[in-house]
Amino acid sequence: MAMLGYARVSTSQQSLKIQRERLIAEGVREDRIFADKASGKNDDRMELSKLRARAEKDDEVLCTKLDRLGRNTRDMIEIIEEFEEKGVHVRFLDDGISTSGAMGKMVITILSAVAEAERSRILERTNEGREVALASGIKFGRKRTVDRTRLVKMKEAGIGATEISKQMGIGRATVYKILNEEVESPQEDVG
């Protein structure tokens, strides 16, 4: 019987340190911790795939929280069922639950559904906030850094797109895009 650990953070800027330390404190050897830096929505979680291949009968997989293992309820159930078919139990440390026994499976299914519902509510609130911000005139995205007036004047002076891109340190596609937005659009309005 081996104790295996799984840790995941959503972005490469986040740290796995706390999850790793917690798994090691529970007795998981460091070389048996599988850790991904990827969104739970991402299907390409290489370390989870390795863990699924590595786990065998009577092993126990430890994870700090439910939402670290599965993307949603269906995904969580699929992973847990796969482990159960192999005779592998899963234990979630912060939630204090394990898949060993019928009660553990039921609790995990319920908690996974609650976690998925919470993610949906967060997304819904985020989208509502974004809509309110847009309606009040807030602009999203990167601030413009190209001096559009200078670019248009350079073009009007007969300088070609390649030379403009070199002088301004931008790509030719950007030059054409800005020219289309700044020069051609007003002409369409007039004509």
C-alpha cells in the first residue's frame, strides 16, 4: 500500500508549497506527490494522468481539498470511480472525508455538487459585475500604448508600413489594424 498525493493550483503564479507541505505532514513521500499548475477546467493535467496510471490496489490518494482533484461533479465522480475500480481510496484532508465506505462516497458526491454550484455562482456574479462595469463606461483590456496620431501622420507623410513598424517598434499587422481603425473608418462614415 502506497500513500500518493495530488496537489493543484490554477495558475503558474500560484504556489504548490502549502499543499505539498500538508501532504508530506500526512505521510506522503515527496517523490509520490503529483502536482499540476493548471486550471481545473483544463483537460491536460499531466500529473493527474500520471497519478491515475500509477495508483494501484490498496493505495490511498490524498488531496487537500475536493476542488483540487476534479473540474466539476461529473469529473470528480469519474476520477473517484476509476480509483475505486482499482481498489484505491481517496481522502480529502481539509474536508475530513474519504471514499472508503458508502457514506464517504455519498458525502463526496454531495460536496462536489456544492463546489460546482459555488463555481457557477462565482462566474455568474463575475459576469454580472462585468456587465455593470461596461454599462457604466469602464473599459476592459490592455490600455493603448501606440501613439496612433504619430502613426497616421507617418503614413500620411508617405512612410510605408514596414518602416513605420520598425520606427515605432510594433508589428506591421498592428500598423495596418490602426490605419484601418483610424483612417478608413472615418472615410466610410463620410462616403
